[in-house]
Amino acid sequence: MTAAPPEPGAERRLHPLSWLFVLLAQLRQFIVPLVALLFFGQRDSEAPWLLIGVGVLVLASVWRYFTYHYRIEDDSIVIRSGLLHRQLRQVPFARIHNVALHQTLLHRMFDVAEVRLESAGGDKPEAQMRVLRLSDAMALEQLVRRRGSAPAVAGATHAGEAPAQTLLQLPPMEVVRLGLVSNRGLLVLGGAAAAVSQFNQRLLANLFEGWGKALFGYADAHRFDAGDYVLVGASLLVAFVLFLRALSVGLALLGYFGFRLDEHGRRLTVERGLLTRLRTSVPRRRIQAWTLEEGLLHRLLKRRSLHIDTAIAGGADAGQRALRELAPIATPGDCDALVRHLLPGTQWPPAQWQPLHRLAWLRLAWPGTLLALAVCAAVAWRGGAWALLLLVPWLAWTLLVAHRHAHHAGYACDERLVAARAGWWSRTWRFAEIDKLQALRMAQSPLDRRCGMATLVLDTAGAGAMAPPLRLRYLREGEARDLFERLAAAVAARKLHW
């Protein structure tokens, strides 16, 4: 979509219907007490207070519309808001790390969008505009992309800007595969169960008790034997798994339908969503670390996922709206090609991975071995020596898993990139440019010192709470010290690139 750039120096307002979207956002915050008051309160006495509360929210929303103005300067956007308590914010384009455009079904009906401008620090976005015309929002995004990537020539017309290049586009079948390999259905089901339990702690228990009585009553009436019970149990388990996968596929289609990764010069833009459309962008230089993931189902479908860490402002929904998935699902070749394109001059995958310490598999097996000994000893003390028969297969499996993990793990480091890989069934590759490292730490437990090994922990900005840490685990101690000194010297000599 091509949009005319905003006129510099002229103050502009939000969309005339912005008060409606601000009101809806405020009502969402109070939806639980309002529903409780509506259905469980004394309607005759509480209804006036309910109307007064909604009226106050309406006045506040309209007030916000008339007191919110923004102005485009050569190198920044200036936002003025408030009447009694006034605020004036000037946000340089070069400091904007992420531009997010959010459209729900209601936004799309009125051809508007919510715009969030986010930087690397703080708990809130630098600016949140509810709402702009979609054409104005797209024009503002283009302006940030042009002037933010080249602040020194802010007054230029940029008539020769390179056209957008599509790096990855997911057809519907790829989105279906994404749903099959994800566990979003289980997460949503768990969240729904937790929410229901907050209102009635016995509701789920009573529901399962009723189902159990009905099922066992049906089984007794038809005189099921042991084989029938096994068949019914297996059928219910398969049905539950299929339901979770179907739910995950549906959620993936809602969130990732029409996924497209575009490159506009030095900025990456992702647009996705079926009903609610989300468009977010970030400069390539803001990428701090990379993660390649390959679970068991990924491997069966010959797919991987590529995620990134970016340093943006926090907040309740920052993780949802930040650009963190460059390739929610793609073939290994496409993921590797995407990394090579976005990190020109680097070799990916590395030509040679360095192995861990020769005793790393024993170090990995140590926690599982202690757990097996403790559990089997407790069971044997309470139930007899026969429980010790479980110890041999348990220990054998623990040692096998530890050996395979150590065999597939490794690290690689060159003049520009440091990478670590881990996992056996589910595999992970975590890597970052040396210029993006912020802190280094070498850790040794007493057992590590005894075995002559050490672990390097590398810190970058913007790591998500669920992202695996960038750790080079269980290296030979001398090798770890040499690598630590080498990386420390490189980090100290180079400028940190955000």
C-alpha cells in the first residue's frame, strides 16, 4: 500500500472515531467487575452507578481525542497530550526500534489501525496512537523506516528507495503444519481451566466426576472386560490429542494466516493474522540474538523455526507485538538461507562444531542419576527390594539420553559469530554476533572443577523469558579460559551495536 507522507510541521489529530477505540480498551480492563456488577449485583440500586461509570469513561475517551496531537519534524515525531496535566514527548526516528500496526475486525471495518512506536528501554511504548487512518498509519511507518535508517539525510526525498523484497511467505498448508508442531492448544486449554477455577473451584471437578460416572455406568451396563477398558482409554487419549492438535491448527490459522516477511532496505516487516491483522517492523541492526528450533514433530515434517531477540520496550503485550519470529516454520534450507541473507559475510551453518569435554555426558547424567537413586531407594524402603529392579533400566536410559545430548552438543566461534547447539530429540541452535554481546561470565561448580570443565554464559539484550540462554556448556577448562579471554578482548575493543 502506497501512502502519502505526512506533512512536516503541521499538527495532526487522531481518527475522529479514536475515542470509541480508547473507550473499548478501557472497558476491557474493567470487563470483569462490570459483568459481576451487572449479573450479581442489585440491579435497581447498582444500575445508576454502572451508567455513571460508563459515562465517565466516555468523557475521558472524548477528552483524550481533543487533547492528543502529533507533529512530524525532520528527524522526530512530537506528541502533545493532556490539558490539565500536559505532556510533550519528542521521539527521534533513529531511536524507534519497532513499529507495530494492529488491526482487529473492528479496526478493519473502519479502515483504521492502532500504532505503537517502541524503543529499547522502558516499560511502555514511546507512543501509542489509538487510532489512525490506515493510510496515515502506513505513511508513518514508511517515514520511520526511511528517516530512521538514514537520520543524517532526514530532509531527503528518498525517491530512490529500494522496493520491498519478500523474504518468506507462508501458504495456508505451512500454517497448518505450524499448528501441528505447536502446543498452543494445550496452553489455551490450560489457561481456560485456570480461569474457570477462579470463578468456581468445583466446576471442573464436578464436570469430570459426572463424565466419569456416566462412562463407568455405561461400561458396567455393557459388561466391559479389561480389553474394552484399554480400548476405550486409548480411544479417549487419541481423541484428546486430536482435539488439541485441531485447536492448535485453528489458533495458528488465526494468528499466522497470510504471514509475510518483507525487507525494506535495512528494516524487516512482518504482517500476519486472519481476523486480527498485526504488522510490525524492526531495523536489522536491532537484532541481538538468533534461535533455530527443531522439535521432534519439526523433524518428522522436515521443518524448523527461526526466532530473534530484539531490544524493545517491555510491557504486558510487548512479547505478542514484537517482531520475534522471522520464520515460524520453514524448511532447514530456507532458515539457513534467511540467516545468511540477513548476516552477510558470515558462514552459516558453521563449517566445524567444536565438541564438549569428553566427560560432559557424565556431567549431564549426574542430576538424573541422583533422582533415580533417591526415588528407587525411597520405593524400596517403603515397598521392598523388588523396587531396585527399576534402577537398572532407569539408569541405562538416563545415561543414554545424556550421552546423546553430549554427542549432538557443541559450539562454534569465529571472528564475527559465536554459536551453541544442544538437544537430541528437540534440537536448538543459539547464536549471536560478537558485536552484540554485552557481558561474559565463566561458571564452574565444584563438580566442574573436579572434572576440569567450565561453562561460558554470554549475555545479549532483548532475550525473551522463554528463550534458551546462550551458553557454551561443559568445555575443557583451558579451552574455556582461552575462549573467554578472546571474547572479552573482542567485546572490549568493539563498539556495541544496538
